Amino acid sequence: MIFWGKKKYQYIDTKGYFKQSEIYKNLAGITPILSRHDRNAILEIGAYEGVGTCYLCDNFLMNPESFLTTVDPFLIDDAGTAMHGMVERNFLRNVSNVKFLDKLTYVKDKSANFFAGNQKTYNFIYVDGSHHPNDLMLDLKESIKVLEKNGILWIDDYGSNYSVNSVSPKDVVDEFYKSECDSLTRIHSGYQVAFKKL
Ligand SMILES: C[S@@+](CC[C@H](N)C(=O)[O-])C[C@H]1O[C@@H](n2cnc3c(N)ncnc32)[C@H](O)[C@@H]1O
């Protein structure tokens, strides 16, 4: 269990995906790549129990113009993530306790459908959704279209050994970066990887 939020509410965190992540270590650090007070337009693909969603809402939405959209279909047959019926219930319970609930939009759908209807741009996008190579490539290509100049694209599972037909997340991200290297600079590389849009 971890303590965040306005009233020391205990967010349910059964897997610890976010707490162990490099993005959390960066955002919780003294000089995080995202400012707490500036306008932040945040997009999260893949919410799971919403632990990352809650942390981002509680800490990076204080500017009146800031907002966060999170997208997850909560399909229990998802390959690559331990999905079950309680995940969405835990997500809904967790996010109902965030500090800036009015600035949070939750889209219960696959990211491909979300992107097809999305009209907004973002300065921070966290891609942590489907691990399937085709889905990941779509998430990356769609994200770059709606990422603002100087915006950050942070991607989970770059170092994961999950693969489909021998194609790993690293293979997908490296191919994406090769095609976008004129418009992106790499700012982090580890189990996760991150780029800034030039
Ligand atoms: C590793 S979890 C996300 C963890 C979360 N970002 C955190 O930090 O706690 C991956 C999530 O991606 C979701 N997902 C799977 N396919 C997706 C898709 N096509 N579009 C959006 N989300 C998807 C799964 O339902 C699952 O909840």
C-alpha cells in the first residue's frame, strides 16, 4: 500500500507496477522532467489499478489549465498483463479519491479507438498499454502526432522480454525512433525509455 492524495487514502496497489517504475523515480525526484505548477496536458495509455493515474493527478494537475486523460479497455483476456475482474473496480475506487478529480477523464476503450476520436494535444504521454507489437507501434505513431513541442513521450517495458513472433517492445520502439529521429531526442533509456519532441 502507498500513501498519496488529499486524505492519506490508501490506494490499492496489488502489483506495484508504477511504484517500481523509472517514471515514478523520475517524477518523485527533486528535479522531475515534468513541472508541478505549469500547465500539464497528460495522456496515459494503460491505467491498470490507476496508481500512476492517481500519482499524476495528485501531483501534477495543480495548474488550473492542467488535465489528465487515461485510456484502458480493462479486457480481462489482455496478454502480457495480469488482468482480472477486480482491476477495473480497484481503478474506479482509487481514482475516486484523487485530489483533482474534475480534471481527470477516463476513457474505457482501446487506445486505437481513443486516438481515432481524440482532438487534444499533450505535453506528457505515458505509453503503458498493450504489449502487442502492432498496438504498441500504433500507440507510438499516434502519440507523436498529438505530442506538443518540448513534450515528453515516456514508454514502459522497453526492456521487457515479452515478444510476439519474436518482436519485442524494444524492436518496436527502436524502429519507431529510427523513423522519427529528426523530431525526437532520447532523454532516458533503461527498462523504460523516453523521448522529448524537438
Ligand atoms: C502495465 S498495465 C498499466 C499500469 C499503469 N500505467 C500503472 O502505472 O500503474 C497495462 C494496462 O494496459 C491496458 N491495455 C491493454 N491493451 C490496451 C489497449 N489496446 N489500449 C489501452 N490500454 C490497454 C491493460 O488493460 C492494463 O491495464
